[in-house]
Amino acid sequence: MVNVLIDYGHGGTDPGAVNGTRTEANDVLRLGKLVTQQLRENGVTVDETRQGNDTVSLENRVRQADKKVYDYFVSLHRNAAANKDATGVEAFVWKKVLSPELELATRVQKNLVNLGMKDRGVKEADFYVIRETFCPAILVEVGFISNAEDNRFFDQKINQIAHAIVTAILDQLNIKSNVSTHHTVKKGDTLYAISKQYGKTTKQLTEWNNLSDPNKIYPGQVLRVA
């Protein structure tokens, strides 16, 4: 049995980074619930560090992680900076050495960059929740809540972001995804744009959909994208 603990950063009395009425805690809860749902649909046993807008200390998150044998601990966050132009995704491990957590962080980073986010790299960080957990642990900063474009991207593509994270986890666990994702072509769509939206290549979409000419797609056409 495969066990994963998804950590929705902050919550309750700790909203995390804030931009107007928007909070990091709420954003990662929305995203994390989608990640959890998709993982469960693929047979992964998933626990969560909080169910709603709950206050959970860092120590209690780590205690939960260490009570059970988890294959991975994945902590979801959003970044923030005084510079409103700061943008992109970055994944963190405690030590950047060859390890399962570094492999997973690299997969997650690659999938989110392929989706269209700026690549800020995989980095080392002395964050409590990834330093103190016994199991392999990563922390992902999914765009900047202080950046308007990152927020638009997050809202418009939250399902694709979740799918990108889930795909990385499943690949790391050597589990074949049984969640088939499809895209209905709209006027103005191109195969290249669709491939970037879902973090795939035009070659993959061409092969999956048996397209004789990747330049000829039409509105209403349903394409497999995962």
C-alpha cells in the first residue's frame, strides 16, 4: 500500500502570505484538495494535515508525518515578495543530494514549468516540516500570491496544476495514472498551446489522438491530454 501525506500550508490563525482578501492558506487548501482527490482516484492512500481552515502547528504536522510510514510528505505553499514582479514556481528539499525527495521535487518542478510557470529551480531550505520528517519530504511554492499574473494563472489552471503535481507523484511511485484528462478544442486553440497548458508535448498529443496533421484540429474536437 502506498501512503502519502499532503500538507496544506498555514491555516486557521495563520493565513500565510496575504494579498488583499486572498490568503495563501485558502489557495493551497483549494489546490491540495484537488491533489488529494486525484491521488485517491489512483489508489493512493492520502492523509491531510488539515481538513479546512484549521490551525495546525508545524510540530503537529511533523508528529502526524512521523506517526505512520509515509512514502512521501508533500507540503503545498504559495510564495510572496515585496517585488510584485517576482514570479514562478520553486520546489524545496532539506538537502540537495541524490535522494527520493530530490527526485520527486525535480519531477514536480519540471511538470509545473512545462505547464507554463517560470522556473525558479529546485533548492535546499532548512524548513522545519521538511527537515524534521522521517519520510522523504518536499515543499512546493506554487507561484507568487503577490503577483497578479501568477494569481490569474493559479485560478485559471488550478486543475492542471493539481494534475501536474499528481502526475509527478504517481510517476515517482511508479503508478500508472487512471485519470484520463481530455480537452475540448475551442476556436483559436492550437495543439502547441494545448500541449503547454497541460504540460505535455505536441508529439505526445499527436500520438495519443492519432492525428495525421497536428496543425489540423477543429472546435469541438475532444483530445486526450493525459
